Amino acid sequence: MARGKLILITGVTRGLGRAMSDEFVRQGHTVVGCGRSSKEIEKLRKVAGAPHDYYPVDVSSDDEVKTWASLVLNTHGAPDLLLNNAAIINANARLWEVSSREFSEVVDTNLKGVANVIRHFGPAMVKRKTGVIVNFSSGWGRSTDAEVAPYCATKWAVEGLTQSLSQELPSGMAAVALNPGIINTEMLRSSFGASAASYPSPEEWAHVAVPFLLKLDAKDNGRPLTVPGHEP
Ligand SMILES: NC(=O)c1ccc[n+]([C@@H]2O[C@H](COP(=O)([O-])OP(=O)(O)OC[C@H]3O[C@@H](n4cnc5c(N)ncnc54)[C@H](OP(=O)(O)O)[C@@H]3O)[C@@H](O)[C@H]2O)c1
């Protein structure tokens, strides 16, 4: 039996996804999550237990997401809150130095992964005419810096995709692009190096972000948002 709201989170094995999962569980909600690391997913299954549910899924694979969605929708029903959080960043490099393979991996995860999840979970939410879809953007979805062009390109695309989606949803639902702020995670350490340590931890961030996410509703549809206290 689901408790509280049903929250679907991609990328729960570390960073913001893991911190949100822990905080939603702590607040009495039911979390269904995914990530690629089977080892971390197994640990989460053991620690959180039922009704929470975690699966090894690569969001860049439409087939894997399709199978996952069918399992989740049959077991838990449509999510109340869908958090498209999973993403990767390119290793710092000028655009002409980024290999075709790395560029594709960033696009396949950050942009096509979001579309894959919406393709397979969206119809059940639309049928029910309720629910909020939050697509994780970035400060780099609204501004740019050198050496992160592939990442910036996908996050600007997430902003556009989300605006367009918000114009397609039935009234009662919402799609928002969310800039989480700057938080000390593995991703931040990749681009900021040692200075990442001066930013808040994912756990500190989740204390503010989770209540904010729980309050989102239809009136927020199409609004590009930033987690309060984490504005640029
Ligand atoms: N940290 C920041 O300061 C910051 C700033 C702006 C925006 N953001 C955004 O916030 C979100 C979370 O970032 P983070 O800092 O927490 O990153 P992170 O620490 O690197 O964690 C990323 C998570 O996504 C998962 N993931 C990556 N590729 C995946 C795939 N193909 N399929 C399924 N899961 C995948 C990873 O797990 P596996 O490796 O196990 O798959 C991991 O759990 C991202 O959308 C990021 O762009 C973060």
C-alpha cells in the first residue's frame, strides 16, 4: 500500500536524487526510483524497504524505461510527482575537444532520457489528469560558461521541452523546469573541483527542496522555477 504521495525519481543512487529519496521517505511518502548502479539500487531496496521501490534502469534506453514504467504503473499506479533528476555532465573541455561519443551520452541521458520517462509515465498521469512533472534544469539551463557546452545545450533544451509540454497537459497538471541551485555533489565536483566543498550538501538542500516540491501544483504549470534560497 502506498503511503502519502507517490514520488517517482530518476537518478536516486547518489547526489540530489538520493537526498530527495531519503527525505521523501522520512516525511512519509512513497518513493519509486531508478539509477544505473545495481549495487546502489540493491542497497536502497534493503534500507528503505516496501512500499518504496528501486530499480536498475538507464533512462537513456527507451526499452528499459518502457519495461520499468509498465512494472511501476501496474504495481503502484501513476505518480503524483515525477522528478526527472538523472543527468550527467561532460568532463570540462572546449566544445571542439568533446568526442562525439561523450556528446551523445550527455544528450541521450539529459534530454532523451527525460523524454523517455515522460513517454512511458506521462500517459497514465494525463489519463488521471493530475500530477506534477519536474524536469531538472540548471543555472546552466538559463546561462552559460566555457567548457560545459554539451551540458548547457541539454539543460537549455530541457527548459524548452518543458515549456512546450506545459502547453500540452490537461488542466489540473503541471510541468516545470527546476534549477536546483549549486550543491556539493559528484557532478559539481567534476566541474568546480575543490571549490565545490564550499556549497551546501545534498542533505541540507533536500530539507528545503522537498517541502517546496510537495507544494507544486497546477498553478505552477510552465513556470521556470528555482529552489528557494538557491537563486543565482
Ligand atoms: N549539483 C548541482 O550543483 C546541480 C546544479 C544544477 C543542476 N543540477 C542537476 O540536478 C540533477 C542531479 O544532479 P547531481 O548533482 O545530484 O548529480 P550526481 O551526483 O552526478 O547524480 C546523478 C544521478 O543520476 C544518475 N544517472 C546518471 N545517468 C543516468 C542514466 N542514464 N540513467 C539513470 N540514472 C542516471 C546517477 O546514478 P547512476 O550513475 O547510478 O546511474 C546519479 O544517481 C541533475 O539533473 C543535474 O543536472 C545539479
